Amino acid sequence: MVAEPRTPHSALLEARLAGRDVAAPGRGLGARLTSAPALAAMLLAVILLAIGPLQELDLFLARRWLYRWEPSLLPFAQNVLDRLASQIVCVPILAAVAVVLARRRRSWRPLVIAGIAELSFALGVGAMKVFFARGVTYRRDPGFFEAGLFEHGTTGISFPSGHASESVLIYGTAVYLIARYSGASQRVVRVLQWSVAVAATISVATSFLIGWHWLTDLVGGVLAGGLFLRLIIDGDARLHRRADEAELTTMLSSPSS
């Protein structure tokens, strides 16, 4: 039998799929540590340690350090640095990125992904905060299931930190959309990825120094945000791959291909 000739388009699609097979899994240490199973395992470990062995450390470290060291920086820390990872700042940035890319690509997918990211924060991280019912630091009780939203309002749902989660999840989603749905170079994407790391570090350091969160709240928040971000990225990658495989199958089975 004579093999059917491939069109340039089908050959390009096959090459694209083959390239994804090599690049997508990511076998390096960094890729393994940021995989969904690894992030879930680390988050679970932090939860178990925060519930038990690390409570004394949390209590010792919750000292409102900035009040002691440099009180004059408090307005800047509270009104500028802390708000970098707040809903009022990061959500409009994600929305703007999603809208621009949706219009350029003529696709709803960037908007859907942005919506899923926000729902993941509101429902996923929010559910964790309500479930663990941990009070804020100035209650001086690092125990879990001791406070609660209905009993103490927002001061009863400290774990995981919402700002720490948002800094990774919301900004990370914006960077993923730029990397996946725009023509940004790898260098630009790498700079943006480092910007997310900087934003997360600022968020964690600010909350810790002001004394608004236990240390394990902040570590747990970063891991929770990273886990939901990874699930979103992996889910979108699967949809892209299925669409590409379906397109390739259709082209190869067509007599004109």
C-alpha cells in the first residue's frame, strides 16, 4: 500500500503534538515539585504540621514585627504592599488580560479560564478557610476548628491566607494566559513568572511582618494557590491536546489530506 501524502498543515500539527509530548511532562525537579500531586502532598503536610507540631512555632513567630522594628512603614505596608494581592487589584488585572486575549483570539477560552481561576479562589480556598476555622493571630490561639466564619466573621477564617493564595493563583493565571494565548516570547513569559514569585513573596512577607497571619497560613496559602493554578493549567492543556488530536485524526482520515 502507498502511504497517503501529508499536507504541510497535517505535518505541522503532527510535529506540534510530538513537541508537546517531549516538553509537556517536564521531568526536571522543578516540574515535579510544581505538579498537582506534589503540591497537594505539600499542602497536606503543612496542614497536618500546622494542626499539631508547628502551633508553638506559629505562636512564637506571631509578634507583629513591623510594629516593633519600624512602625512608620505600617501605612505603606498596609495600604500599598498588602493590597498588591487583594481582589481589588489582582482580579481587574486578570480580567483585563483575559478580555484582551479573548478579543485577539476570538475565543471565549481566556475568559472561561479567568472565571475558573476566580471561582477556584472563592469556592476552593474559601471553603478551606471556612472548614479549618482558624482564628487570626491577635486571638493568640493557633488551633484549628476553634473559631469560624459564623462565630467570628473574617477573623475566624485565617487558614489558608487568601492574599497569599491570590498572589499565586490569580497572577499566575494571568501569566499563563499570556504565555498560552499571546505571542509573548519565552523571555517575556519568564520575566512575568518571576514577577508572580516576587508578588507572592511580598504578600507573604507583608502579612507576616504586620502580624495578620500565622506563618503556616501563608505557606499554606501559597501552596493552595499553586495547586489550583496547576489544576487549571493541566486541565486547559488536556483540552488543547484533545482538540489537536481530533483535528489530526480528521485530517489524516480525510481523502483530501
